[in-house]
Amino acid sequence: MASDDSGSGSGSGPETESDADVDADSDSRTGTGAATKDTSVPSLETPSVEDTTGYGLTLTLIGGVLLALAYYGVVAIRGTRQLGQAIPEPFYGLALAVLFVLELLNSRRLGAFALARAIAFTVIYGALFVFAVEGGASLWENPDLALEGYAGVTVLAVALVVAALLYVGYLTVVESDGARGANG
């Protein structure tokens, strides 16, 4: 095992007992010791409650509401409504730009990862926003779509469950990617 020479000492002498203990501890945490399991196949780990953030939970709830409204937007567009009837299309472009900038500036690390995450966020939440606005306008004109038989409650419940499952899936992928990076 290679040792880190950045600490105090010359690095050419024998390893002390405390250094060996630290290295043994790091081996057990990172899975690089002799008694490790095979990590050639990446495994997905279930995220814990500590992995969630207030930002993620907020986006999940907002995403669920947007998804419910977007459902009605898709239904309206498949029917008689056309995209851009609720608000003019340039405002959708403005909303996408604002989403992109907010997510990019909210990133903890700047670089290719932050750019890719901002683009993905803009595509997903931008599409939800566009369809949600159209769905909200459609429901404003015809509220019976959601009120008849309490269909809106069912759509909202399903949308919240889907949003939560997507968030847990995202956390699972991020955690397994982080574990692979620590083991690799």
C-alpha cells in the first residue's frame, strides 16, 4: 500500500503503530483491505434519511405538484388546446433561463458536473413548468376536470408518490456513484 508523504516526518522511516492503525481504519472504511468484498459489480445502496436535504425535499414536493398539473396540461394539449395558449411562448423561454441560472448558481461545485446538473434540472423542471402552466390554465377554464369524482386528489397523490420515488432513485444513484468514487 502506498503511503501519503504529505504529513509530518520524512516518509522514509518505518511506519509507526498509530500510522498502521489509521491505515487499517481507512482500509475498512474504503474497502481496500485484504478482507474486502468484490466491488467489480456496482451495487445500489438504499439512501438514508441523512442523505435527504431540505432543498431536495422542497423540489420533490414542488415537482409532485407540477407533475399533477402537467398531467392536466398534457391532457389539454392532446385535446383542443395548443401549447402557448396560457402564456406567450417567450415567457416559457424566460422561465427556462431562470431555472438554469438558479440551479447553476445553487451548485456546491462549479464545473462540468454543475453544468450537466443545471441542464438536466432545466430540462426536467422546465418541461414540468411548461405543461403545468398549460394544465393550470385548462383547470382554470374547466375545474370539473379535477373536481369530478375527486380525480384531482388521485392525480396529486400519484404525482407525489412518483416524485418521491424519483428523488429516492436520484439519491440511490448519487450514493452509489459516491461509493464507487471512494472505492476506486
